[in-house]
Amino acid sequence: MKKISLLMVIALIFLTSCVAAEPEIVPDYEVLPDSSDLGGYVCNWGFSMSVYTENTDNVFGYIPGTVFAETAAERKKQVENDLNCTISVFNNSNSSVIRDRLNAAIASGSHLYDIATADSSAMSKFVRSGALVGLSSLLDVENVDKWGTPNMLMPALWKNDLYGVLPFAWPNLLYTFAGHIIAVNENIISRLSEPDPREYAEALDWTWDRFEECLERYTYQDSGRTVYAFQSHPDYFAMNMALSNGVSMVAVKDGEVTVGIYTDAGREALERAQSIYLYDDASYIHPSDTTASGELLVNGECVMISQGHGGMIATSGSILYVMDNVGILPFPQGPKATPGIYPSYYQQIQYITSIPVTANDFQAAATVISEMYEPFEGLETKDDIAEYMNSQIFFDDRDAYIFINMIEHTEYNYFWEGGRDGIANVLSSRNPVSSILDSYQSVYQKLVDEYIYPQYLGRVAVYGE
């Protein structure tokens, strides 16, 4: 069994409460010049903990006592020394605590945090109400390798600016928020004398057609039980099928912003999803439609499962802890996809880092964020991180590159705003895709008007078309 470091920890917190509605706040401030001496500045940093963390505390998201936690702690000391400042970190039990405390402080106009790091679903109300400082003039936000790609930052974009960044250059913090990767029981593949399906991806031949061929070949009888080729939650399968055909949740069609499923590529993908899941290949797919599917792979009941990244590497109960040979695959690609680009999706993302309008010094806070989130020594590039992951986590040198590829091309699915509802119905009924999409057209138009279009404007303002 390959042992996995406890460093692979991140959070995916599903919040059920909302921030109280606040009037829009328009900050009036001057950007101060950069300075390497902050003159004794005291920076209060509110930081949320991970639901996947196996300890009751954290060091900038890392488990105490691990190498990365020690590295982050050393970085803090270095930044304090170099910038002549003090960073006071206030760990909170989860993002809802950050949200509630920050909401009360902003409502009263009082200072609480100079920097707040929390789940994007907890920060979204602050982004939309103008309660956070725009960061495009304070940080080099176009450095996507450090701060995250525009797709990863969609919940932090609004109208004319970006209101949150990610510690994307720090290993492991963002590795479990995306879904869904395909995990493969490589031991079964060997027993079946089948080619390693990673070879298909490597040859850019991991297509819908190839996937269906594998579904048939991988299903077999073993001592009276059926070993199924595949298992997936239907909602997630439909979502990933759309993305795997080059569909983006936010699309521009004939000069208008729309939802990507309302395109030819979107309809084609959802119709193929119905065909595979409900009709042509249904007998090869495990009847369980839950998301807790890891045990099906571990117990040898399935050859492949669709699994959130967190279920792969989050804690000691994750798949890569308890299996001795697991392969990593993206979703198979449709005819309208760009070969070798493997998207995934997320419902929320941990560690969105923002500056509240009640912070004492916007530029000083931005300087602290920038210096803290510099890459760690020896892990400055994607190749460095992939080499680390392949040596410590995965079983094949191809796996980390697929994993990173999916994270870099992840899409926000607007789950909290209702954006998954129509897609979910594609496989929960046998109605034609066209009629399902027609029935949700007003719902998705409202989604565009209230959320997608303002975020799209923010993206264009910060990153261009």
C-alpha cells in the first residue's frame, strides 16, 4: 500500500445559512505606494478551518506538525521580519463563523479583520454587496499561477473588479474542492488483462466512444456477483458530460451571455449522458447513485467510479490511503472538446482571501497577502508540485498532471444559486433533453441576469475578453 502524507488536506464546507442582506458599500480610499517597511503594522487575519482537517486547529490551512504547516509558520515569521509587521491569525471553526463575525463588523462599520480567508459560498454576499476591497489595483491578479485562474475565482468576481484571490501556489490547499475525477481500480484492470485506461488519455483517445467500449468490457460476473464498470451520482455525471464537450457554464452566444448548456454542444452532451446512463449502458453502471462511492471501488464492486477530489486525497479515510493501486482519469471527451483539456467543476472553494472595507490599511494588507502566498522553496513550478504529488500520493507519473489539469480548468457550477437544478433533471427523468431545458429557460435566464452577467462583467474588467 502506498502511504499518503497527511499534508493532503483541504476543505469543502457546505453552508446552509446565508449572510444577512446589507446595503451596498462603496469604499472611498487611496492606494498607497508599495513599501517593504510597513512600520509596525498589525494585521488581523481571520482564517477558516477545513472540514476535512483531522485536527482541531490549522496553520494557514495545514495540519499542525506537518512539513507544510511548519513551512507556512516559518513564512509568517519571515514576512513579519521583512515587512516590519505583526500578523495575528484568528483561526475559526469554519467559514460560517468568519461570515457571521465579519457580517456584524461590517454592518456596524467596525474593524475586525484586515484579511479574511473563508469558503467562497460564505464570502459571496460580501462580494456582491461591495463589502470587500477590489484587488486588481493592489495585486498582480493576472498571475494565475499564484492567485488562481479566472474560472476558479468566478465567485469573487463582480461587475468591475476581483474581490478575492487563492493561495494557488501553495501545495495541497486547493486539491480537493473540484469534482469529479474518475478513479480506477488498477488491480481489476490487470486481472482483466485490459490496457491501462490512462493510456487512452495519454494518446488523447479517451473519448465518449472509448468510454462506452470500456463500460461493456469492464463489467463481469465474479462468484455470483456483478462487478460493474462504473458508478457515478447522476447529477455529477450529467454536469461532467457537459463540461467534457467543451461546454462552459458561462458562454457568450451571438454577443449575449448565456448558460453553456443552452448551446449545441451542451444539448449534445446532455443527450449523450442520457443515452449512456439511462439506456445503452445502464446495465454496466452500478445502481447506487450516491456520492459515497469510494467503498465500491475499495471493495472491488466497481472498476471505475466518479469521485470528488476530496474523496481521493482529503483524509486518512480517502481512497488513496486504503488502496494499493489507483489510477486517475479525467472524464472522457466529446467531439467538441479541446483534446487534452480536462475540466471539472466546483460548488464552492475554500480559502478565498479578501480584504474587508473595514480593514485598517488596504495596501498593507495586500502586501502581506502577496508576500505570504509566494511559492514554497523547491515547489515553485507546476512540474515541482507534480513531481512531489507523484512521489508522495499517486501510483503513476501521469496522475498528478491529469489531476492538476482538471483543477486548473475547473468551472463554477452555480450550485448555491440553483444552477445545477436543470442539469440534475436530465438523468432523474426520461424526458427529452430539449423539453427539460425549455422548462428551465426562465430559471437560467434569471441566473444569468442576477449572477452570471455581473460576474462576467467582473471577469472582462479584470482579465479582458
